[in-house]
Amino acid sequence: MWRGAAAICVNENKQLLMVLQGRADEEKRWSVPSGGANSDESYEACCAREVWEETGYKVQVGSYLHEKSGVSRGTVYKVKYYETQVEGGVPTLHDPDGLIYDIQWKSANEIEELKLTYPEDRKFLMEYVTKGESPIRYRSNPLTVRRLTESDASLLHKWLNDPEVLRYYDGRDRAHTPEMVQDHFYPEEDRLFRSILEYDGHPIGYIQFYLLDDEGIRYFRLEESDGTRVFGTDQFIGEPDYWNRGIGKQLMSSMLRYLEEEHQVSRVVMDPQAWNERAIACYEKSGFRKVKLLPEQEWHEGEKRDCWLMEWRAVIPIL
């Protein structure tokens, strides 16, 4: 697996540090300073080194933002994005690979028009430069999982009034009013990681995950958690045009990696209804396994439905 780091450095004028890069025979495009990590190098050290090599600036590496993963030309990659702050140095073209042709600070308006090395970064970069923060939890190209916002209420209302979606999530007798959306997804006190799923920047679904408390342990009828962190999860794709395209498996697999790496989770559980064989098959392909049948676990379309308790466990439990 190829692993690397990328630097997000914004100055007092709300401009982002960017470099024009490319091989001699390629069209030159813009990106943030980034590159591959050496075998014995941390992501943070890689980030600082790449900024120095590509721009001549010395930076302090700050908060971790999120991870982007995927496959490019047959190679699996993982890039971690960090906030950085300039502490010294001057703009200098001394990249050891000879791939950097210019160094500039770019505004959000300029970023909107630039030819980017990684076009999938555009929305994130513009939002970060403008607001100084990002709602992204993680990216697994072409998927993005970001925090739920108030402006997403209309999306949830649309999806949860679609009979095709409701057949699998909440039931066709549970079309949601705007008030129900607010009560269900926007409680005043909330411990859930509520998120929107995007495909190439287009919102297509919802996912939530949460650390199980004692009530959650009882709901799933679990035995003792043996000291490991146990999370629950629920999700749906609200745009039927995106069904049967392998997105569910990619979403679940990437979520498990995110929870294991960023939240030190060793065990994730869910309880799909037993009749929903398509969803169960998707979860099994993602690494979940059936544990036991939960009779009359969930009320759905006028009757109690059996569910399967399914779980995923980390190869090496994190205690």
C-alpha cells in the first residue's frame, strides 16, 4: 500500500498554499504540498518534509483532518490530511524530484477555477479555505462521509418519503414529516456520529455509528463486551439509482477501517431484518458475520420482524 500525507496551510488572508506540479511530459496542475512517506516515517513527519521539499517553507504540523483512500492505477493508497502553519523559510523551488514548477497562495475563488491534480479535493479545499474547518470524516474515493448538518434535513425528508427506500428503512407506513426528521436526526443531546454519504460530491445516503452504552448492549442482546469498544451502526442509500453498484460494500468496508484506526474500535454490530438478504450479503462481503437470530427484534410495517445480530471484529482487538 502506498501511504502519504498532504498539508493544508491557510494564511491570514484566507489563501491556501499550493504548488503547480507535473512530470515533464504532463500538463501541469495544482495541488496542496503532499507526497509519499518513507518506510520508517510517520505521517506527520512526511507532511512537514513534503512542504519543505516542495515549497521551501518550514511548517508546524497541527491537527489531523481526515483520510482519503482508494485505488489508483492498481495501487491501493492512503493519504492523511493535516493542518499546518508556516514557521519559517521562503518560497523555494528545490523539489528533489523536479516536479514543482510554481508556488502560490490561492483564494477559494481561484481554487474553484484551477486545474487540479486531484479534482475530488476541490470542494473540500474551497470549504476549508472559506470556513477554516471541514465536515469530512473520511473519504474512500469516490465516496465521502461527512457530518450531518441542518441543511441536510430536506434530503432526509425526501429520502424518507420514498416508498422504495422506506421498504428497507423504517417501513412504508412511516413516511417522515419535517417534524419527524427533526426529532429523529437532530436531538438536542446527541452522542451519535450522524453522517451524510456522498458519491462524487452528490449526497446519496445516510450513515450513523455510535458507541454502545448499557442500553445499547441490552438492545442487541449482547454478552459482556470483554473491555473492548463496541459500536453500532445503521445506514441507507436514499437514491435508488445508486443501488446495486457495489457502493454498500465500499461504504461498510471503509467505515470499519475508519472506526478501527480513528476510534480504536474492536467490534461493530448491527441487526438487519432477516428477510433483507441483499443487505445481509453486502455486510458479509464487508467482513460482518451472523452471530444469532433475534426473534421479533424490530417493528416494521405493522408487525414484529426477526433480525440477525451481525458483528465485525478487529483481527487484533484493541483494549
